[in-house]
Amino acid sequence: MPRAVVVVTGASSGIGRAAAIRLSQDFAKVVLVARSRGELEAAADQVRAGGAEPLVVAADLSRPDAAELVMGQTLAKFSQIDALLNIAGAVPGIDLFQMTDAQWAAGAELKLHAARRLTLQSWDALKASKGAVVFMAGIAAEVPTTGAAAVGVINAAIVALAKAFADKGRQDDVQVNSVSPGAVMTGRRMSMISQWASAHHVDIEAAKKTLLEKSGIARYGTPEDIAELMSFLVSPAARWITGTQIRIDGGEVRTI
């Protein structure tokens, strides 16, 4: 029997969209959250085809009032929340010595603070349903670089935030984990590869091959790879997994 209600942020594209579509197999109702209503409606059609009832909530999650709006609409429509996937947020990959305060703040607002506010707003409902939360971080939390300093710093903060929520979750019977993907082929990664190709005067395919070889992995990940892991983490089978950061990177990070 499908579980009831899952909220997925960043559901208009990439990993968020793949997760929403995958979870339509497991949940009766899927709430899709992102800025772009048009892209959300297209994803909602795929969720509907998967057998779940979608609810589209178009919101700029970097706004302090967005979390209350999202959870208010969700609870007004469906009366409960069983799982929350905090996937929204793309931190600029800008050099540490070039990134401005405004860019730091914008990256943190969308990826870190929006996830914090959404989790706080949904906590009572998750407590009532003995639900689950997944935060999206990334392997840059473990391997920060000058060229993408904010990505690493904010991802590391997300891992710590998930641990803090998990500490409370042990008392309230809410399961909380974070996922750190590696090189997943999304639109954002293609944009990064295109920039690298332009800077090094090579074509896109050559850039993809070179960067893949540098990472030491056999292939790029897909959004569906990450969606499968997230589906497991909010399933009954994963109930004893909490307070954990799970890396999914094709073996790129070789440290223990």
C-alpha cells in the first residue's frame, strides 16, 4: 500500500525531478516545489502517470516566508506529511577569492536555510507520522577546493544540520539523513562542463571525457541513481538508518 505524502523541493529539474517521479511509485501524493511553475507542471504530469496525485507549489525557497507557504498548502490539501526531501539549491562554483558576500548569502539562503526552515515547518507533521527527512549535500563537503569553496562549505553545513535534526529526531521518532552525490550529469553539470570546454578550447565531448578521467570514475551518475537512494532512505526498509551521511559518487572519494 503506498505511503501518503512526500514533499520534494527542487522538483522542476535534475535530481529533484527524478526523485519526485521515482517517489510517485511509493507515495500516494507528491508535493513538487520549485520556482518554475511551468517545469513543475510538466514534472507533475509524470508523477500522475506514475500513479500518485501531485500538488504543485511554485515558490522561491530563498524567501523566509516560503517554507510556511509550502507546508501550509501541503497540509491544507493533504493533512499530513510523511517525508521531506530537501533537494533545492545550486551554490555557485566561484573561486574563493572572487565570490562576493551577496553570492555567499544567496547560496546559503537557498540550499541551507531554506532546507532548515522547511524541516522546522514540517516537524510537527513528521513527528505525528513518524516520518523521514533527507537533506541534499555533496562530496565537496569532504573535498573542498578553492575553485568551489562555497559549494564545499555550504554542503558541509548541510551535513552538520542534518546531524543536528537527527539528534532531535531520535527523541521524536523522525528519521533524518543526508546524501552527498558526486559527479551527476544534470543541466548544471553540463553548464560547468561547457564552461571548462570553452576555457580549455576543446569540444564538449572531449571535456566530458577529460573530466571523467580526472575524477577516476567509470561513468557520470544520473539523477535516477540518486533518486533510487533517496527512495530507499524514506522507505520502511531504511528505518534504522538515521543521523547518517551517505556518499554516492561512483567511488570518486577514496578516503575513509
